Amino acid sequence: MDYREAGVDVEAGRAFVQRIRSMVNSTTRPEVLGNFGGFSGLFQLPSGYREPVLVSGTDGVGTKLKLAHSLDRHETVGIDLVAMCVNDVLTCGAEPLFFLDYLATGKLHSEQLAQVVSGITDGCRQAGCALLGGETAEMPGFYQPGEYDLAGFCVGIVEKDQILNGSHVQIGDVAIGLASQGVHSNGFSLVRKIVSDRGFDWSDRPDVLGGKSLGDTLLTPTQIYVKPILGALKKGLLIHGMAHITGGGLPENLPRCLAKGQAVKLDPNAWTVPPIFHWLATEGNVTPSAMFNTFNMGIGFTVLVPPEQATATIDYFASQSLVAWAIGEVIPGSGVVGVPE
């Protein structure tokens, strides 16, 4: 017997690496050292920092992958993978430098996984970071046929005295919510249960979605906020805190950027909730509280700014083609106040 008979095709793996080489190279930065395909990735720290601090983050895509598997569409989940990591690293004011991925499957299907990597490289270009390396693991018998799993790892950099850690946030600061592109990559276990239990199909086109199918709507990738946020910081806009709105929604994630003794008083009527959330709430008979504690509800990222800068901040994001609203303010207390019951 040989390795191929055991289910692992080494030659296919080598061919896959060659196939994705140009995609990976398209994400390079001047600080990348060495060539693609080594045992490790080398990255030289950018110049100009006085006290550089490295910032790391890791995440996955979750059960949204089940939807990609069902529809055999894999080009967007790679963007999700990058977004979930780089948006997290961004919250402390860091610029993402490089990204690594881990892709595991039962049997290597080159076309399928090339779509995934295409999405990963697309996400890296959107974030301005290099895809420095990765691992493709072929594990026969471990995954269902045609299925795979993803994990991502990101490293960024920030000047030590510019780290955002809650200490800058002040009572009276305004919470500016940046629009999400939909469900992003959290809450899909509930999404899948609603669709399954109510007998829907991913190809169904509810009237509320304006002609788009459920599959198309839900596969819309997570918004990457890196370049507009870094642009705001370079422009001199004063940002006291930032939160990436992921699992647990606004109630769980907004408090993570606050100082002790602070809360955010939320105005749920201040922004437009995308139709997909109304559809999920109605068809799943999900309470408003459960919706806000599961999904982003149309707010993918939040920045906290002094009240006198709120209008200028919203105008700036509009110039970057990002819809933004003033969704609340920082008050004494803890957690998030004003979430619908």
C-alpha cells in the first residue's frame, strides 16, 4: 500500500500549492522576506515605529461553512475568515501585517479549495496584509465528503502609546455604528435551524429580500473595516475605542471596549436593520432580545468618539462608502442599556 491508497494524494497536494502560488503572491508587502512554500514565513517589522507592539488574533468561520458546502460555493468564506481576524486586531488600533490560514479536509478537491484560497487572498488585499503562509491538511475519514474546515491567524502592529484598551473612553462619548453587510459569520447555527425547521430551501427568494435568494443573502461575506478605520486614525479623527460586533451581538461586544464603570446607552431605532434579520425573527419566532444577543443586527463595527466629532466621523465614513449612524452614548454603569426585550 501507499499513502494514496490510504486517502492522501501527495502529488495533488503539490499541484494545489503551485496552483495557489500566484494568488498568495498577490498579497505580498515590502516587509515579506523569502519565497512562498518554505517551512515558515518571514516578515520584517515596518520601519518608523518608536515602541512597536505586535497584536495577534485568531478565528474561524463557524457553521456558515455548512451553507458553503450545501451550495458548493466557496469563494466568499475565505473573505469571512480574514475579516473575522483582521477586524478583531483592528479594535486596538493595530494595522494587520500578515495572515496565516489552516485548511483541513477529508480529501483535497483542488477546484473547491482554490476558491477558498481565492477568497482568503481577496480578504488579505482588502485588509492590506500579506498571506504569509498556511497549512492544507488532508485527513481521510475525519470530515464528511466535500467538507472542510478553516482557521485563520493574524498579526498586526501598533505604537505602544496609541493602543486602544478602554482607558481613553469617556462618559458622553458617542457610539458610531458602521453598517454590516448582513449576518456576517455569526449565528449560523440558529440561521440553519430556522431554515431547516420551517422547511425553507437556500434557493428560496422571500419577498422581503428584494429578489435575492436566501443562499446569496447569507453567503454575503463579512465587511472588512481595516482601511477606512486606519484612514480615520491617520486623518486625525479622535477614536477612543472600537468594537467588532461578532457572536453575542452588541450587548456582548460593545462593553469589551469600555473602561470599568462605563456602559453604552443604545438607541435601537437609530439605524436601519437589514431585511434578513426581520425575516429570521419572523420565521423563527425569535424574540428581539435573542436577536440582539445573537446577531449584529446591521452594525458590524463600532467606534467611540467625542460628541463634537460625531458628525465629522459619520461624514468621513460616508466618503469611504460606509454607512454609519450615531447609535448610542457612553454613560455610567455597566454593559449595554436599551437592548429590546
